[in-house]
Amino acid sequence: MPKIKVLPHAEICPHGAEFEAESGISVCENLLNQKIDLEHACELSCACTTCHVIFTEGFNSLNDSSDDEEDLLDKAWGLEPRSRLSCQTLVEDTDLEIQIPKYTINMVSENHPKPAKNSIKVISSKDFDITNSAASHLTEMIKANNSFGVRISLKDSGCSGFAYQLDLIDDKDENDFAGLVNGVNLFIHDKSFVFLKGTKLDFIKKNLNQELVFLNPNVSAECGCGESFNFDNELVKDLSKN
């Protein structure tokens, strides 16, 4: 029988593992059968990237990837030349060695360990939307900097009061709201969330100029210079308290 060797992963498989694998089923199924809790948020239906792994040995023996898998892999965190979705790779007769990436692009799945009291709060496109053009731009930024995702918050600025701050991040903050929105691993500062709820982020190109534009229905006033904005007094009082 073929064997699968799993290199150590701090959370999922701290000491690594090696076992005889069942042929004819996916790598992901084999791992789950061994109680190695690899995330699989889409229930092995090739609709997410949470089961992404890197094959350090045996890659050339794998079945060919589909166009759907290739499209999803483009959004995976820590993509490598030997990356595959483990739910789409079948075990045959060759021994395999795999590395589980440090992070997945989706921070929440029903098989993830139960969140602690102050763990990440989930958001979706209903809370904060990202257009296709903005998603493509942010994805390029994340990959170019080998980052984990983007974090959006508010900061004091200008004559009106506030400005948006967008940072590339390498790790999660337990207090942030987080979610996978249009393929982007998005984090929003917990104290800023109420002011950003309902916002749509767009990326606009006009002649030689290009910029990210926040379409925020909560903004009540904008500075004439366009650098800052403000909210209703009650909202601002809440932000100031925090």
C-alpha cells in the first residue's frame, strides 16, 4: 500500500505523521480518516481552498488538475509550484509527502476548532463587499508581498475627522472581524466595523490614475480636499469611547 507522510504543522499535525493510505480516494479523505483535521469548508466539492497542500514528494504521480481547481489555487495562500487541493488529488500507488501551509485563505469552517470567547467574528459580502476589480487588485498585492490578507480600519485624519487605512497583514488579530470576501482574506478592525458595515470597495482606473474607492453609506460629511470624512455624531461618540 502507498504511504502518506505529513510534515509537522504547528496546529493540525504538530509531530507530523506517516501512515498507509487507501488508494482510490483523495488525499484529504485519507488525512481525515487518520484524524488529521485538515480544513475542508466546502465538504470536498472543489469550491474553496481550505484543503490546499504542497506535495514535497510524489507530485508528478498525481492525477491532472481540473480548470476549476486551477482557478481556485490562484487564490490559495502560500501557493507553490507543487500546490494542489487535497480533495481533488487521488491516492494511487506512489508514496506521497505533503506540507500543510501555515494558513488557509478561509479562517472559519465547521470543522475548525471551536472559537474561544474572543476569537474572530465572521463577516461576509453582506457586511462589506469587494468588487471584482478591487478583488483582483488586492489579490495581486497580497501575493506580491506574500501576505496573509488585508486589514481595514479607520484613523484620525484631516479636517473632517477620519480616513481609511488598509494594511497588508501576516497574521490574524483575535479581535478583528474576518471573512473570505470575493476571494480576498479580509479583516476589519473591531471598533471600526460599525462604521464600515454596508461599504463596497471598488478599484477604479481612469487614464493614468488608479485608486481604491470606498463607497460607504455611513459617511455623513466629506472634506473638500477629499482626504477625510465624518459620521453622524452618535456614531462618532461610540468610536471615541473605544
